[in-house]
Amino acid sequence: MDRVLITGGNGFIGSHLAERLEELGHSVTLFDVHFNGNTTSLRGPKIRGDIRDYPVVKDAVAGHDAVFHLAAVSRVAWGQMDPYTCWTTNQLGTLNVLEACRKSESRPLLFYASSREVYGEPQYLPVDENHPKKPLSVYGMTKLCAERACGSYSDPSLSPAVNPVIFRFSNVYGSERDLPERVIPKFMTKALHGEDITLYGGDQVLDFTYIDDTLSGILKAFAASFDGGSGVPGQEFHFVTGRGVSVSDLATMIVGLTGSSSRIIQSPPNNFEVRRFVGDPGKSPSRHGSSGRTVLVGRPADRPREVPLRGKGKILGSRHQLRHVLRR
Ligand SMILES: NC(=O)c1ccc[n+]([C@@H]2O[C@H](COP(=O)([O-])OP(=O)(O)OC[C@H]3O[C@@H](n4cnc5c(N)ncnc54)[C@H](O)[C@@H]3O)[C@@H](O)[C@H]2O)c1
């Protein structure tokens, strides 16, 4: 059994990860600025604290074997609205975690939650982990700088060095705990209420990844890190499906599946948003078998399908449970 700390542990990914780790028998401590119903079923300690507060972070990290650092201003739009909070939380917060790991006698393994936003607008598709990093948004820049801080703490001349594993997540979906402002929950809510769905440049293509696939990738990397390492510490992995879905097709699919009367309205794109991202899952599956088990499907019937569908889509839950599951 390992003693695991999850920063941002009350959030969408962190709370699901904590459940899975507890099921596997690990002892899980959560760290977050606030706690709600997401984590009431979890047994481990909950530390209420701010990731920007080094002494608090240092105490929280002490005694753990692994730290998953997920606490962040976690949306591109929020970074544009409040860059200072985004920078201090994502950059200083990560620095605090790195320094606390370096100082901790328990020498925890660190897993950092970055984002596909670090790549910016792709120069080629599908994007692999070595793609140039030119983020467009404040959020993407904070994530890239935090990655660089992780890299600098891996320097062997630091004694001791921290050798973090970097995960780059890509539009994770599939739970009522997701932020209501994110694209799938937002479209679902609008569709269920019959409200207009506005697309800010509907030709945007994204690689949506299902929460269970993301978690299985994280857990495989975690297990491999403790199993003699297999080269995982110090590595970077993105969790992607390798399939792009346009936001406009997504909206049409959700309206169709909910039988909604919502209209889909076109609006100009934002200049800080990546227009087209499809990731290359080659590295992750070969090492961890993590990606692409679940894909968003359900293209409008009048369009050619690139992917043969072997299952059928279903929506679980009510207006308050925006779990959108479409399985291959
Ligand atoms: N969900 C995605 O599609 C996605 C994609 C790419 C990257 N990520 C990254 O993965 C991580 C988890 O994402 P998520 O979807 O669970 O986000 P989330 O917003 O649900 O969770 C983030 C958590 O961090 C906490 N937090 C924010 N500021 C804090 C602070 N100052 N101190 C302590 N805690 C603080 C929040 O309260 C929240 O519980 C984030 O770092 C995010 O940037 C997520």
C-alpha cells in the first residue's frame, strides 16, 4: 500500500482518481481549497489549503510515497479572465509541490497534470509528445512553464532531484463532476433545457478522452513507476484517442441524442483557442495501454463515417447528471 497525496483532489479527475486508488488499497490524502459531495465517500484525510502557500504544501507532501499534482486553474477561459490567479496557482503552485517533494524525506514520486494546450496550434497531425510547444493561451503557458519547472527539478546535479512524470490530458469528459462550463456538460445542459447552443467557431476539432481511459492510463503509469520504474519517471505522456471530433458535430450529436429543440448558433472563434487538435496515442498505449478505448461517436447520419460503429450511444443520468457515454 502506498501513501498517495492528490492536490486538486476534490476536482473532476482528482476525485475519481482518489476513488480508484482507494479501491486498489492505497491510502489517499486529498488537498484542495474546498471540498464538496465529490469526495464524501472517500475515507482518507482531507487537507483544506491553498497550493500557493508553501508551508501548507510542504506539510501536506511530507510522508507520502507519491503525489499527483492536479490543483490548478483548470480552464483556458478562466486563465484569460484572471491571468494573475492562473499564473500564481499553476506556476507557483507547481513550484511549491516540486520543492516540497525535493525536501520530503519520503522522496515521493511526482505526477504532474499538464495539458495538450502546451502544444498550441498543431504544426502537424496527429500531434505526438515531441511536437513543438507554442501555447496560445495564458493557461497553456502556465502549464508549459510548470512542465519546464518539473524538468529543471529533474537535473541530476540537484541533490536530491525530483523526476516528475508529466501527463498531458486532452478534453476529458464523462462524469457529472466535470465543470459545468466545459464543452460537453455545457452543451448537454443547454440541450436538456432547450436553450440555444453557441459555437465559437464550430469547425474546431478536439480529441475528447473518456475519464475511465484517462484514469487507466494514470494508474498504469503509476504502477509502472513503482515496478522498477520501466523508464516512466521523467517521461511525458499525453492521453488521447487519436480521433478528432468537430465541436459542431458534437453539438449536433447532443441535440439529436437528447431530442432537444435547441438551435445551434455560430459565433466567431476566440483567438486564444486551438482550432484543431488530434493526438497521436502511439506512446501511451504501447507503454500503458491507456488510450482510445472509448470514443465520441454519433456523427450526423447524413455524413460519411470514418469509423464503423459497433456499439450504440447512451446518455446516463438526468439534467443534474451530465454523464455522456458513447462507447465503441
Ligand atoms: N479535465 C480536462 O479535460 C483537463 C485537460 C487538460 C488538463 N487538465 C488538468 O488536469 C488537472 C485536473 O483537472 P480537472 O478537470 O479535475 O479540474 P478541476 O477544476 O475539476 O479540479 C482542479 C481542482 O484544483 C483545485 N484548486 C484550484 N485552485 C487551487 C488552489 N489555489 N489550491 C488548492 N487547490 C486548488 C480546485 O478546487 C479543483 O478541485 C488540472 O491541473 C487541469 O489543468 C484537465
